Amino acid sequence: MRFSRTDRSLLAQWWQTLDRPLLALILALLACGLLLSLAASPSIAIKRGFATYHFVTRQLVFDFAAAAIVVAVSFQSPAHIRRLAWASLAIGLIGLIAVLLLGHDINGARRWLSILGQTFQPSELLKPGFIVISAWLFAETKRRPDMPALPLAIALAALVAGLLIAEPDVGQTMLILSVWGGLYVISGQPWFGTLVLAVLAITLASGAYFVFPHVQVRVDQYIAHTFSGVSGDHSQVDRSLQAITEGGFFGRGPGEGQVKTVLPDAHTDFIFAVVAEEYGIIACLGLAGLFAAIAFRAVLRAGREADSANRLAIFGLVMVFTLQAVINISVNIGLMPAKGMTLPFISAGGSSTLAVALTLGMLLGLTRRRSDLANLKKPRLVGTVNPGEPRSVAGRS
């Protein structure tokens, strides 16, 4: 796609200021997710009584919607992205309250709403909005000392954490609070608060272990298997590790994997194990490298961002995207207890895919070149004189 430098159309401005390598990496990840759904989901669909390519077709629809969301949101200015974040946060909070009142109870937890026959997880939509607004509040603590921005950020985090714990969704709570804590530190808040956050994190983690039986069971099984050598042949993590081992460097071949026939979450939480078994460690490293490349590119652009709110928002969006991927992969390779966390754009799931698209669309929008945007919107007129510039020079420009 090529545009003249004198083209002032909205599409030309978007293309000229966009981080095109970052967009290419995001679309490549989305394409990988669709390709890998062909490997992981047919056996799950058959097992559940659906058509063979039920989940593939569903994922194709959501992927097209996700691509449209990424591009549409990337057109927005930082101010519009912040307004979108407020809407995302508000809808997510209302959804979390609705989940507690009307949600479906699955395995002792209420995390989903049913809308027009489709399940929807409000916590997924809440994440990008919560992060962008938290970043803005942290930035305001420096720019406007008269504004109670820090107490508002703390109150918002407490509200979100309380609603998630009530479901309960310990994994999402830890993810969101980890990103929030990261923003607190890099925004230059008081170090005493960092110490308090560390103590609270240890307290909350310990409390989750003693309060929620499913957390205690998962942690105990993980410790017994990892440190005591107790066999767990029937656990999902054990089967995931077995699949990775049998896949070797180059895999058993597309469609030849067995883990997807025995793991109920092979197309969601454990799709990385399917990739390892059928395509090998080399493919897994390539997939992990794709996540790392997106994170590196975004952080590189964040370092050039002059506005503190935008810079913090970029860091926060990168953290939630990357940390979710790290948690999912860590569970698959046995470095963490099972969390029920999807792999962004790779795992099947409608609300997760659309929420990740919103996150990455905001990331693309915030990483656009702002100085160039200003020049494009307000081109310099011939014959105007800048302060301190000789009139004769301006006349020749």
C-alpha cells in the first residue's frame, strides 16, 4: 500500500504513522491461531457432538472480527482510545456484577454470561480498559498533584479485584493486579507503596490457597509432582509434558498428535502442547518468538513516547498481553500450576479473541507517530515564519 506524502486522507495518515511491522506481527499471530485451530479443535468438536470443523468455523468468524477491531481501533487518537477504555471498563464492571447475579456456574465458578446463545466472559473485556485508565491515573499523579489520582487508582484496582475474587477467578485477579503493580512501579510512585504492594501480594496469594479449595488442590498437586516425584499420570499438565516430549524437535506431523484426544481443554488452555506434539519444539520456539517480537516492538515504541499516560498505557497493554502468554506457556511446560489462562489469539475462544484484539488495537493506536500526525493534520504553509527564523529563509521554503 502506497500513498503520496501530500495525501491528507484519513487512510493515508493512518498508514504513514502506523507501526507497520507491529501490525504485520499481530496479523501473523492471528493467522497462526487459525492454522493451529485446524490441528487442535476437530477432535474436540467430534467428542462433544459437533460438526468436525465447528470450532474452526467459529474461530474463523471471530478472527475476521478481531482483525477488523485491531484495524478500526488503531485509527483512533489517544484521546479517543481513552474514551474507548472508559467504555470497556464500564461494560466490564457491569458484566462482572451481572455474572455474580445471572452467570452460569461451571465447576464452582461464575465467570460467563450467555448472550444470544454465546458465552461471554466480562473480565476479558475489562482488562484493556482497566489498564489504560489505570495508566492515565498514574500519569495524572505527576501532572496534577491536586487530583486524587492515586487513591482513585487504588480504589479502582480494589473494586476490580473484589469482583473477580467473588466469582472466583484467581488467575485473572493475579494477572490484572500484577500489571497494575507494574504500572505503579514504573510510573515512579512512592517506594513505600511498592513494599506494601509486595506484602499484599504475598497475603492475597496465601489467602487464595487457604480460602479456595480448587487453588489448594492445584498447588498441592503441582508441588507433589514437581518436588516430591509423585506421579500424576492422569493430570492435564502431565499429559501436556508427555505430548511435548513425544513431539521432539520437529513434531509427529499435522493431525498425528494424541494429546488433543485426551485433554478436554486441548483447543484452549493446552493448545501449546498440541503445537509441540504435532509441529515440534522448533515451531513452539517460533510461536514464542512471535509473542516476544510483538512485545519488543511495542516497548521500543513506548520508549519514544513523550506523553506519560500514553507511554504507561503501552507498557501496561504489553504487560497484560505478554504475561498472559507466559502464564499459559508456563503451565503447558510444567513451570506453574494450571491456571485456566488462554494463549492470546491462539487458543479458541470468542470473548478472549475479541478482547485481545481490542488490547492490540489500542496498542497500535498508541504507538503511532504523534509528531508526524501533528504535521499531517497541520501542514506548514508556504511563506510562514517560525520564531527566530529569518524571513528570507522562510520565503524560500
